[in-house]
Amino acid sequence: MCGIFAYLSYFVEKDRRYVTDTLLKGLSRLEYRGYDSAGIAIDGDGETETVIIKEVGKVSALRAKVDGSELSWDKKYSVQTSISHTRWATHGQPSPINAHPHRSDDVNEFTIVHNGIITNYKELRTLLTNKGYSFESETDTEIVAKLLKYVFDSQRGQHISFPDLAKAVIKELEGAFAFLFKSVHFPGEVVAARRGSPLLIGIKAVDNQTADFVNVEEIVNAVAASSINEDKNPAYAKRAQSRSFARPDGSSQPLEYFLASDPSAIIEHTQRVLYLEDDDMAHITNKGDLHIYRLRRDDGLSSIRSIKTLEMELAAIMKGNFPHFMLKEIYEQPESVVNTIRGRVDFNKHTVVLGGLRNYLASIRRCRRIVFTACGTSFNSCLATRAIFEELTEIPVSVELSSEFLDRKSPIFRDDVCVFVSQSGETADTILALRYCLERGALCVGITNTVGSSISRETHCGVHINAGPEIGVASTKAYTSQYLALVMMALQLGEDRISMTERRREIINGLRELPNLVKEVLALDSSIKDLSQTLYQQKSMLVLSRGFQSATCLEGALKIKELSYIHCEGIMAGELKHGPLALIDEHIPIVIIMTMDAYYPKVQSALQQVRARKGDPIVICNTDDTNIDDAVVKTIRIPHTVDCLQGILSIIPLQLLSYHMATLNGVDVDFPRNLAKSVTVE
Ligand code: UD1
Ligand code: M6R
């Protein structure tokens, strides 16, 4: 998914090499989001010049192009603004022309980067074409650069401020965006705006204590008239209150800003960040002052944006000694499950307290039903925990794919509780489903891994799963932590049911053992790697089970297909006779998950049906299962735990298997083709 990064410096000398290095490093931190091309726009040699460099492929390819350019590297700036972008193609093929930054004209008067989609770009493109503009790219974004120039030129010499201009342009746009605008007409200034796509501002000042919040100014000024902009009413114009990071004595201090789509690109420069809300527009002036305005005069949002201290460590987002983020994240699971549980479970009293839900328990318990909504792996975590949720709470639970739920426009009522599960907290389909449910008055609960994400902020309450940053596109540790968070939510909701006391004790005791059991499963890695040698050249595979393990089949199959590019289907064993049995022969590789729970006899019968048709499955079973003869059947033996937690252990061999099959197939596991970590478009 597209990534935005900008570097602005004031009253501190920086040379061009430093600026480009900072941009390229920022972009490389965003690589995990998935992208196909990248570009930068920096100040040129003259005050009114902007240089754009773009390239297809990885940030390293862009670096090579920057290094090979004619730029003079001894250029020094006392004030400079530079913007950059990684693009994930939506409108138009990956190509240098379609990459961002986009520009208004061939002398780069306005340069912009964009994350999101402008849905009315065709109409605007036609309008601008009729006014004599020609377009060089196939993107929706380029119309915004052209529109900036069009509105600016239509002022015919009258002064218009950069934020007024930006607001007039944004008013014409439909869709979702995070934008950064830069212009030779406003040297030293940058305008940033968001609606639907994340954007945050890192602030690095010598004296960082000068402010811990920024006022939101209601409106910029009366927006200057243009033939496109109809908003000529200055009645509600309010005098701007500047938020300056000047020293207390008023003198200017060296100041740097880092704007980005997510904190991983900022954290190495500063921990002080400000998250923009939807419809916020930030303006950084040529004096380094930061102003925040609203693009809409609505809502009861706070009138300040606080500057927070990020607690994320850069080390946490580096690979450590692992060859890939994915493997590192699989191996982090003994710690990540502890982090999800930490401070929330009392193992002596056998109670669970999720701080984020405490004030909402009564409302949730009163609800008519619970609707889980999510995509991909997050959806599978909902499926994995539905049974225990219903068992412990006696509230009916339905599980919805966000996109399907929206397509269906499913009825939602005030007495429904809707739970939105998302690692990133930025998945567009899930955010749209959330907004749909908010409009209908349902209580909305988030389960996310990303503090400050859209879902975390827009839900009424929720649970942060605290799994730490997940960078590999394939979700692994977030799955096991989402699973745990949902089980803990069910435990907390069901705490008033006396009849369930024993069951809750059993599960809470199981939680205590879990981290060690995860370690035991990870110790199987080398035998799973050997197994992957026999499978990685296959064209198709099946993963089969039922009951508590149904979701593990779907999640395991998703991992295998997204990473190994091998067709793989998760099959509910109860459905075998209703069709899939026709696929079984001695050739097709099959994994059967047969752990010791109430469904064991039924899965055993599926195993027999498969073997009767010459199938030779690999069986994931418990270490204490004596019914299976390892001399006859290939097994992966995992420790036994409580039925509803077993899926946390049984998914790990499939995560490892998919990882090894992918590496044997030469796949870039952290960035599988055509996929992005954070899917911020519908
Ligand atoms: C919180 C603190 C944690 C601290 C603990 C001490 C945060 C982010 N967490 O954790 O650092 O150690 O108290 O008691 O400051 N929320 C949503 N939607 C979501 C996720 C969360 O609205 O999708 C809300 C929750 O309702 C809550 C807040 O965000 O109001 C923090 O949630 P969470 O981090 O899960 O709370 P605690 O575990 O209590
Ligand atoms: O960030 P989210 O949890 O909302 O993402 C949802 C899916 O895009 C995600 O789980 C995806 O399926 C995984 N990359 C699969 O490994």
C-alpha cells in the first residue's frame, strides 16, 4: 500500500546528500507496506525549483537513480522541504511516470504525493482537459496537482495562502486521501491533509518541551474566490492561532518535521508525534510553525491535537538475526502471547480484566448479538474463537467478511455489538464496515494491534492486542494474539455465569501454560523444514479438520497460498463427502489437523476416508495421542492444551511450513507478489 514520507528542516543547515538519504531511509522503512515504485521531490538549486526523481521497483533502485543523477551534492539548505512516496498501483501500471510525486506542469510548480483514491478523478480530468491541461500519467493523483495550479493561476496575481489554496482544491475531491503538497510558489511550506488514510507528523526540536499540543483552528481564512471554489463566505473565519515551536524567548530554534503514513519511518528521528484526524489539514509555514485546520466545520472532535511520545523501539521493527521479518515474527510468538495477556489475567483469582472494555461490559452483555467483522487472517481469528465466545457468553455471534458485509448492507441495530478485528487498524473495508455500524447506532468495539490507528480511534472501546509491530505481509503473531484477545474478551464477558466457572478456570490455566507450549512447537522447525522439501513443488494442497480447528485449516491454507503461490484449500471435514472427496488420490498432498478434543472421532473418520482413497496425509496431532502409529502415518506432534486454545498451537506448524515452502520457491516472503501489508483501499 502506498506510503508517504516527508522531511522538512528549518534554521539548521542540511546538505542535499543528507536530505536525500533521509528520504530514502524513510521510504525503506515503509517498504513493508508493499509497493511497486517510488519517488522523491526535493528543493532544487534555485529558490523556486523543485527536482523530482522517480523509479519503478524497490527503494534501492530509486537510490541508484538518485546517485546517478546530475544533482550537485554540495548544495546546502538552511530551510528545505522534501516529499517522497512509495506507490502501490491502483490507476495505471507501475512506471516512473505513474509513480509519485506528481506535478502540475513541466516546471514542477506544484508537487504532490497521495495515498488513497480520488473517486471523481475522471470528471475532474475532463474538466481540466477542457481548460487546456494535458496529463502525463494514468493516475487519479495527477489531477490534484493540476487542480492546484489551476486554482492558483485563476487568482490572477491576487494573494492566496497555501492552505487556502489546498482547501479550495480538496473541496472538489471525492474519495480517500492522505496528501502532501509542496510548491515553488510557497518555498519552505508544506500542506498535509487526510481523509481516510493515515498521516502523522514527527516533530524534532532542540527544546522539545515548548509545546505538547497544537490548537485546531476552525478555518483558515475566507477562502479566496476561484471559478472552481464556491465557498466565499468569510462569516465563520476565525483568526488563526499559531502554534510555534520557537524557544520561550521567541527566537527560532533548529526544527525538523517528519511526516509519514506510519510511525516506523519517524521513530528513528523523533518520538514526538502528532496524529492527524480525518479532515485535518496541517500547514507548516516557512518559519517552521505548525498550524492545524479543519476541512469541515462539523463534529465534536477535540480542539487540540496532542503531541504524543511514541513508545515503539526501532529495534522492534528491525529483523534482528532472522533472514525475514516473517520468521522473526513467528519466533516472537512466545513473547507476543505473553504481551497480549500481560496485566490482564489474574492466574490466582482466575479473572480477566481488559481495561479497554471495563466500562462497556454491561452494554455488551445486554446486546442482542455480536457481529465480528474483519478481513483475511483477522477474519480467521474471529472464526477460530466464535465457538468459545458463544459457549462462554451465550450471546449469538456471527462472523462477517468486511467487504461482503458492506456489499450486503446487512441490517444493524442499536442493540447490536459490532467487533472490528484488524492488525493494522487501517484496512479500508473494515473501516467502512465500522462507519456503517457507527451510523446505525451499534456499540463498536475494536481489536487492533496499532495504537492510534483509525479503527482504534473510531471505535467506542476496544482491546489493543500488544503483539508489537508486524512487518511481514503474512500475518502470524497478530493472528495468535487476536485469537487470544478474543478468548480473553469472552472470558471477561462471561465472568458472571456461575455455571461456567470451571470452564473459565480451565482456560485461564491453559493461558498460563501457553507461552512454553508455543516454544515447544517452534522447536519442531527443522523437521517442518524437511517436510517442506517434499511439498514445495506441488501445484495444489488441502488442509482438513473440523470443530475448533476449522479456522486453523482456513488460516493455514491462506498462509500457504499467499506465500508459496501454491493453490491450497482449507476444508471442513464435515464437508468432505459433499464434494472435496473427489479430489483425493495418492497424488494430492493433504494436511489433517487431528487434535484431541470432542471432534477427534469425526476427524479420525475423515482420516480413514482419505487413507481409503490412497491419500497419504500429514497429520498434525498431539504428542500424547497413542492412536496414531508414526510408522504408518506422517505426523507433526504438538503439545496438548485446552480445546479452545489448541488452534494457537496448531497454526504454528502451518506458518512455518508456508514460510519454508515459500523460501524454497524463491519467494520474497516478506513482500509476496501483488499483496500489501495494509490494504487501505476497498
Ligand atoms: C492501557 C494502556 C497501557 C497501560 C494500561 C495500564 C494504551 C494504549 N494502553 O492498556 O499502555 O499499560 O492501560 O492499565 O494507553 N480502544 C479502542 N479501540 C480499539 C482498541 C482500544 O477504543 O480498537 C481503547 C480502549 O477502550 C481503551 C484504550 O483504547 O480506552 C486503550 O486500550 P488498551 O490498550 O487495550 O487498554 P489497556 O489494556 O487498559
Ligand atoms: O490489518 P488487517 O488485520 O485488517 O488486515 C487484514 C488482512 O488484509 C490481512 O490479515 C491479510 O489477510 C494477511 N496479510 C494475511 O496473512
